Amino acid sequence: MNAPTAKEPAIATLARKVRAGDRRALAKAITLVESRRDEDQSASAALIHALLPHAGKVLRIGLSGSPGVGKSTFIEALGKLLTAKDHRVAVLAVDPSSRRSGGSILGDKTRMVRLAQDANAFIRPSPAGTTLGGVARRTREAMVLVEAAGFDVVLVETVGVGQSETAVAEMVDMFVVLVSPGGGDELQGIKRGIMELADLVVVTKADGDLMAPAQRAAAEYGAALHLLRPKWRSWTAEVRLVSSTHGRGVAEVWSDIDRFRRALTASGDWESHRRDQRVRWLWSELREGLLATLNSDARIAKDIAYVETAVASGEMAPVAAARDLLARFRGKT
């Protein structure tokens, strides 16, 4: 199979600059892969193809939690801890998008001021758009780019929690769920699905008047995790108390992450998970590409409009309509 190609020789130059750690080039590269313009697709594919061999050997952590749980505060505390240890940290922060305008808040750089100013850190906020899982459409590609640029820890901050967070867990090595102490309904506020995905549960704001509620919440989550079937042969999800503002528990979280990596590497689960990720990426691209091809095919545009009207009016069942459209598409290809 031939490798993706691009007419613009500038792609080779851009790839070289990204590998050299040029931040401006890295930002430009991420903008390119996030672009939905047809003319950028081949260039994006060529860039990823050129940089993929230089990525994939770093630690990818997904972090999720309800709005207000303190994800950005925790990420900044963890990021500063890691840069002090000479790690290079990339934060891919997926911000909520407006369904009306498509715009996003993109405020993570203002919430992580100290980390944003750190020479060993790179923060890239991206709009979530309508993608499931609170993850931007091209987060996988963005991870390849920051890894090729020399960052050895990638933190993916997602919009919130929900069943569709499976999309995030499938593209990272470890999935961390952040929860905060509340009024006793913590467990009811977290879906079973998200707990089944968790490799580590971090109870935030464990200080001052919230210390006792945080300890109760940690006990409840610990009991709940023991009722779930473990994701891995070599690791059982744990609960950790953290006060991000005081820096307590953050180093212990990093220790947990390191133990997780060593345990999965020894058992073979680490490489197996990475192989599965690559295959899922392939099928994700195929689904997205096939849908885009279907929508952009001028030959069946009228068919699509007719079928949509029929489904909306109740004249056709959605399943039958979808099969009919696919049959017409296959007959015209």
C-alpha cells in the first residue's frame, strides 16, 4: 500500500520543525490536522505518516470529571510536578463547544497560568465539537504530533463524564476519573460505565472542611470499585485523595501512574492495548471517511434529501431508509 502523499513540499519542512521542538510549527501542525477543509486532508495525512514513526513511546493519560471538579487545577499541579522532574508535558485540553456557533470557551491556558508559562510544557485547547466522548475530532493525531515534538507525557483533559467517555479511554494508556466530595450523592452522580473505565479515581479538594467528606467519598468509591470486574489482569483500580491547591497527594498519583505502567508492561497488557488502539483508529477513520464520502456524493444528494423527508414524516423506518441509501450508493459507485 502506498503511503499518503501531499503535493506541498512544505509538509516535509513542517515535520522537520515539529521534530526539532519548534512550538510555532507544532501549533501549526495541530491546526492542520484539525482542519475540516478538503484541501488540507492529504497534507494532514502525509504529516502524520511522516511523524508516526517518531511517536508512540510516551505515556498517555486521559483525565475526566464533572465540570467544577478541578481538572485544570489538578492537571497544573501534576504538570508542574512532572516538569520539575525534567519531564516534558503536553496537555491536550478539550473545551466545550457551542452547538449553535461551533465555538468553544478555550480557557485552559488562563486556568493553568503557571503551567502555560513553563518551558517544558505545552497546552493546546481544542473545541470538542459534536464528537462523542468529550474528545476533539483529531485528538489521536494531536497526540502523535506532540509526541514527535519530544513531549514524553501527554495529558488529555476531557469535557466531562458520561458513557461516551469510552472514546477517550480507547486512545490513552491510563484513564483517570476525578470526583469531588459532595452531599453524599457522589456515587449516584457517576455512571457505572465511567467507573468501569477508570484505572484510578482521584477525589479532589481533600482539604479543610472538605477533608472528612472527601474521606467518606473515597471509601464509597473504593467499595464500589471492588464490585466491578477489573479491566486488566495486572491492575485493580484504586482511589487517591488529593488537594491540588496544597499539592498533597499529587506525587502519590504520579507514583500510582508509574506502578500502573510497570504492571501492565510486565503482563504484556501495555503493548496489547496499544495494538488495539491502532486498529480502532483505523476503523474510526474508515467510518468517518465513508460517511463523509456518502454526504459529499452529489449523485445521491437528491436521494438523501428524499429519504430524510420520508423518515421525518414517518413514511419510512430509519433502518430501512439507511439500507436503501446504502444500496443506492453501492449501485452508483
